[in-house]
Amino acid sequence: MRYLVWFVRVAIFLFLFAFTLKNTTPVVLYGLLDAHWQAPLIVFLLIFSIAGAVLGVCAMLPPYLRIRRELAVVRKQLKPAAEKAAPVSPDLIEPAAPLDAVI
């Protein structure tokens, strides 16, 4: 299974590398106010892919932090209850009846 995962990783890398080599022709990106930039297509793809990943992480950060705060509050509430509960030792637990004794 481990070899299969590495094979898939190498195949994806080679595919992306071949894609990069095929897209080295310069393209023009037109912006606002008559601004334009000229660079290979793969550079623009890389920039926008990284920008999308960063925006995705920034979008998920507030819910993640809210859930962490809620989890900390719940843990604080459960800690005194767990300390009050009497620990159960294995000596106090009665063994179950054998299955053949059940009618």
C-alpha cells in the first residue's frame, strides 16, 4: 500500500512537471487602470493557487478559533464533574454470568 501511495505521488509530480514545461509561453494579464503584466502562464497559475489556499485558510480561521474556545469552556465545565465522580476499581465490578447459565 505504501508503494502505491508513493507511485501516485510520483505520477502526480511528473504530470504537474510536464504541465509546467508545456506552459512556459508568456501570457499577458490585464488589470484595472490599464495595468498589465507579462509572465509565463505557470507563474500566474502558481500565484493564484497560493492566493486561493491562503484565502481558504483565512476563511476557516474564525470558525476554528470559535470551536477551540467552546471546547476549552466545555473542558473547564467537565473537569470538576470528573473529579467528583468516584473512581471505579476493577475489584468492585462483579463478573458477568456465563452465557450458558442464561435460560
